[in-house]
Amino acid sequence: MLYEAEAGDLSLIAVGDMMVTQKLSVYREPRYLALVELIRGADAAFANLEMTFHNYEVAPGLSTSPAYSSSDPRNLEEYKWMGFKLVTMAHNHHNDYGIDGLLTSARHVEAAGLVHAGAGYNLAEARAPGYLETPRGRIALLSCVSSFVEAGAATHQRPDHKGRAGISPLRHQLIYTVDRPAFDQIKRISRELGLEARKESRRRWVAFGDVPQDTDTEFNFVDRGYPSPRRIYRLGEGFGVTSIPDRKDLADILKWVREARRQADWVLMSIHCHEEDLDPEAPPAFLQAFARACIDEGVDVFIGHGPHFTRGVEIYKGKPILYGLGNFVFQNETYKWAPQDTYEAHGLGYEHTPADAWDARTVKGTASFYLDPKYWHGLVAQPVFKGWKLQEVRLYIADQGYGQPRSRNGRPVLADEEMARRALERVARLSKPFGTEIKIADGVGIIAP
């Protein structure tokens, strides 16, 4: 072989959400250092950079929650110290400090030398891949998000007008199937509340966008028609919930997948997805359709994250789909400052401090993510390719200190064998609907296609 990359060998580490607000490089527990060495030992390591990085020189924007993520830009060195080189900036906290915060974060990420995808000065930049050069080949990373603030979604550039900076969005449509009595009642409620007249009025105002027409079998109820997700009620024999990806977003993203396939040896797709159809632990139908479409177009590893807990794994056409990796570093209560919006959301005033806000948000550690240990057991996935074919996927569990004080919880160590077994059994259960078998031995899950 002329080049090492011709062999088609690759070992990748992929983790989910990283919210780093403290130093990572100062600790020395053996199971912590073992986890770090696992990451460093891969040819490349990926993480969701679910933070904004700035020195509070930017004003808060519109957030999806009262928790406005922020971190000292110097903490980006901690990601690099741990071994991460590939990161996504497309997540639901992208607009916590507005577009200025997103662009400030991007500048710090680029200065740190991390390869990123999912955000840019316009939609083409946000959709486009980032590239990492490795001895075993060039890796392309693409990224998008289905859970986002519409004002933070990037838009296309025009010859005569700039595009809007932001993230790469994947919108979707929710479809509620109901029986005939419910369908007729929904139409009656809409008519009696005057919503039908409002819909007709909006249809005459082109500036408000497209409001879909109703049919004998599909009805738009209390839906402005924009932004995502659109919701329609469909007449059926019973009741059900499903979802489909937006056709325009899907086509635009897949265009860039094909670009990456022609420009790189390996192609990764990342998506941040909080959504669900009916079962919160199962990936929604639109996410499954999107993942398979990406692999059909050339993606080698599909990486999902977002709901802060693990979901199942599917092997589709010999390629791994990781539907939800959960948390990896979860230091989301040690932000240095919080905007007034956070305090007002919890009934607090100017005399209160950040610790008061986090106490109120979690009811002093008895609510929110403290309700279930599943939020504190993250999945560390290691797909291994030999000769361009998937040889195995190794699954490790990161223990993030459930029940520890705020100053310590959220920092991962390799789970002990008993905790790993319990957490992996859950992933195995969630993977069964996809025909995936996970064998668990010595605290490690192994998928051998």
C-alpha cells in the first residue's frame, strides 16, 4: 500500500453531551485516567460541545430553558487534554447568548484547533463538513440539530443579501393519528373557538408563511404552520403518533453528506435530538428515517445525542447508528453567572446568587435530572473498522457521580462492572427492536455485526 489510509482501518470514540465548566486535567482517580486513555487511544474522538464559550461580553439570547450554558473559553483546552478533536456546535443551547454568543464561541473553538461542524455565518457554512486529518484517513464531520430556537437557525446567503448566522436545522412534522369521533371533534373545537377563521386569515397573508390546507383526512389544529415542528391530525382507525423529517432540510443536509463522501475517507453525522414520538426512550420516527437516509448516502457512523439519557443502537447496512449517547461531562450547575431570565424563571430576585438559582432549579437536588440515575450513566461508543468494514462496536459506561455534591458530580469515570452491567442492559433492551444484540462481558458491551 502506498498510504496507510488505504487499509480502511479506524477506531473512533464517540460520546454525547459535554458541559464542561471546571478543569478536567487535575484529577487522578485510576478509573478516570483509564477513561481518558481510552479516548486518547482512538484514531479520533467526538463530543457534543453543548456550551457557549465567552467571557460574558455578549448579552443573553432566547434559550430553550432557564439554564443558559456558558463556560470560560480556556476550558476548551480541557477537551483537547482529554483527547477530543471533533466537536459539534449544533445543539439546543446554541442561542443562549444569541448569535453573537454563537459566533464568539466558534472563534474560540477554532482558535483552540478543534474541528467543528453544525454552525456558521450562513446555512451553507453550518451544513458543511469539518475535516480532520489523521494517519488513517481524512474524517469528515457533519452536524445538525432538531431541537433549536428558530431565531438561531442559519439561513441561505443570497447574491444580494447576507445569510443569517446560526446552526444547521433539521425540522420535522408530527403526525397524530386519531379515530373518526376524535377527528370530527377536533374540527368542531377549532371551528367553535374561531381558529378556522384565523387560519383562513393567515392564508391570505403571504408574509406569515405557508399554512397548509386541510383535507378530508388531515387537519391542522392550533398550528401556526411555522416553525418546526408542524403538527397535523390524520384520520385513522385508532390512535398513534409518528413524525417525518422536513423534506427541504433533509435534501439540503444529504447534499452535504454527498459532498463529504467525495472529499473524505470517513464520514460522520451528528444530530442533537431531544424529541420523541410517544415513547421518550425510543428515537422518534423522523430521527430513524434521517439516520438511515444519511447512511444510504455514505455516512459511516451516525451519532445521536440530546435527551441526556442513552437510547438504542442499530446496525444498518453494516454501519452503526447510535441513537442516543446520553451525557459524558455534565457540569451544568457550576456556571459562573446566569442572566436575570434564569432568576425570574424561579421566582428569585436581584439579591440572589447563581447557587440560589441552581438550588431552585433542582429543588436542592431532589428534582430535574436528579430524579433518575439514567441521566448520570453516559455511553462511550467505540466503533472499530477493519478493511472498511465494521468489525465491532464496543460500549463503555461513564459514571458521572449520581448523588455527589455539585462540586463533584458530572465528571465521568469508567463505571465499575456492576454499574456498567445495569446501564448496558438498559441499552441492550432499547436496541432489541432494531435487531441488535449486545453481549456484556467485564463491564463492556460488544456488538459484532
